[in-house]
Amino acid sequence: MSDSRMAASGLADAMAGDERAAAIAWSVIAEGADEAAAWLVGELGPSDALVWLSDAQADPVAATMRLAPLAQPQTIDKAVAAAERWLARLVEADPAAHLRRAQAVGARAVTRVDSEWPEVLDDLGARAPYALWVRGAGNLNELMARAVAVVGSRASTSYGEHAAAEIAGGVSDAGWCVVSGGAYGIDAAAHRAALTGPTPTIAVMAGGVDRLYPAGHSDLLTGVLDRGIVFSEVPCGFAPHRSRFLARNRIIAAAAATCVVEAAARSGALNTVSHALEWGRPVGAVPGPVTSVSSQGCHRLIRDGLAVLVADARQVLELAGPISPDPEGDRAGGFGDAGQRAAFDAISKRGSRTADVARAAGLGIGEALAALAGLELAGLAAQRDGVWRRREIGRK
């Protein structure tokens, strides 16, 4: 056995049974878009997957047989074929070394076994990151639990930047966290506006958090660090490149709702939307002039029924969920329960049909009907011609 293989085998053995260390190692070994790695780690767990990888270099046939009961042959063949590229990185995947590099820039590693792990990422299943590399003083789980993604074109117009700023500022004022990618254009406008509000903002990087990217946004991203969080699924020292930008979009899309402000027909923001729809998250799109190339993607989303037309922060937050989830506050405000609060928040200013309320509030049709009936009895909502509208007379 070569020295590199012996070193790789030793690392795998050292992490046996240590799920946190193994998850950190996998964040080095495999890219976020590596479906074969996601399947293997999802089936075996990080630690056992490392043991399998170590065994695979010594006896590929036995490694293949071990996976036989778990999947179809083509899936197993992909994992066995991918072992070569994973082994090339395993020798450099010592968690202690990467943790030291992270600590040097004030970063920390967060895995599924840590309390700061964002629970919203569990909806990604096997495609969730193995570990997150986090800079900033905020609690990532708490912020992501009440987060709205604001994304759009890098080649933005003044109209798009104004719309993004108005929405992001309103989202922050309402106590929700704005999450975006720190890029030029719409991302930057959203972060800047959020920084003027009371709620921290989050920037998800495509490369390591030791090198804030793009370099032209170093001041902006430093501001995000001072008030919020910058994080990535790849360790410090990893450079951003196209596939990592696409992979990180699935993380941004895990927010409670995604708002697209300006997206051309082939905009990268539409990749984020596809992930949001896959995770079952609601999507809002800001319309632009019908002649605007920069808004063609938004218009198509609205036309095809994949996104709801939104024009302000309130409408975006209606997609995200109840603005005040406090049960005591619900009762004090005249709401019988959290379902009524959610249904009330989901009724748009122009009125909403029952199906629209259910979708925006995250309720089943039966739950929405019950909640709306309760609101009607309490004098907080009224229905006419199938459209529900709020009644706030006499409420503080």
C-alpha cells in the first residue's frame, strides 16, 4: 500500500464512530453537487461511509458487495467509481487541520450533531451539506428558521435594485432574516437594505469563508459579518467556481420563501427557484416592465404558476408564514390559535380565496377552512363571493 493510501486509511480509522469529525471530513472530500456521495453518506452515515471508502481502496469487490442490499446496481457502481476521486481528497481531510484553519479567521464548523445546525436544511435530505463553515456571532439555526431568500440578476437595473432594497428592508423590519449570495446586483441591494434594519442578514458563499467573494464586496460582506453571518458548505481555502455557485443555491432555497427580483430567461437565480420548488418552498417574483429582458424569467415564473406575483415585503412575508408565531400574542390579539394567526396573515390586502390562504399559510384545506371560520366568528375576517378579507375594526 502506498504512503498516501496508508495515510488515508489511518484518517478513516481515526474518525470511526465520530460522526462530527467524519461529517467535517466529507465536507472536504465531496462537492455539494456530488449525488453519489450524498447517497453513500445518506445510507451509511458519515463515519461508516468513511470506513467503507477506506475499505474500497483495499478491496473494491468486497465494498461493492457490502452496498448490494441498499440500492440498484447502477447506483452502487457510481459510488464505487467515485471512490477514486474521494480517496484523492481523503488524505487531506484531517478535521483538526481544517478546524485550525477556520479558527484562524474566526470561523467554526457546524454539523447535524451541533445545536446550531439549521433544522430547515434537514428538508434537503441526503442532499443537505455535510458540514457548514460559519463566521459571525449570530445563531445560524435561529436565523435560518425565520429567513427569506432574496435573489436575482447580477446585471440588475436601478428598478430591480430599488425593489430588492424595499423588500429586504421590510423583511428585516418585520423581524425576518434576509439570506442571499453576496453577489453583485440584486444580492448586494438586498444585503445593504437588510443591514439598515434590525434583523441580521446571511450571505451564503460558494467558496471558503476565509476569502470573502467577490472581492469588490469585501466592505459589504464585512458589514454582514458584523451584523449577521457568512457561511459556506466548503472549508476555508476552497475557491469559488461555477459548480459551487450552483450547489450553494440549494442552501439559499431552504429559506421559508424565495423572492426573485429581476431574472433573465437564463438567470442563475432560476436555479435557486428550482430548488425552492423542489423543497416545497413558496416562491414570489417581482414583475418588471413587459419589455425588460431582465425580468423575463420572473414573468415566466408568474405566467406558468410557479411563483406568486409580489410587490412588497408584506406580500413576501405572506408567503413565508405567520409574522407573529407567539401563542400568547395570538390570544391577546383575538386569535384562537396559531392556525388562525397564520390564516389571518395569509389573507392578502386585496383578499384571498381559501386555497390561496391554505398555500400561503402552510395549512391543509380543511385546516384553513377551520381557521377562517374561527376568524369569521371572532369578527376578524369575512367572506364574500368566495374571497376572504380581513376585518381589523376594533383591533389594536
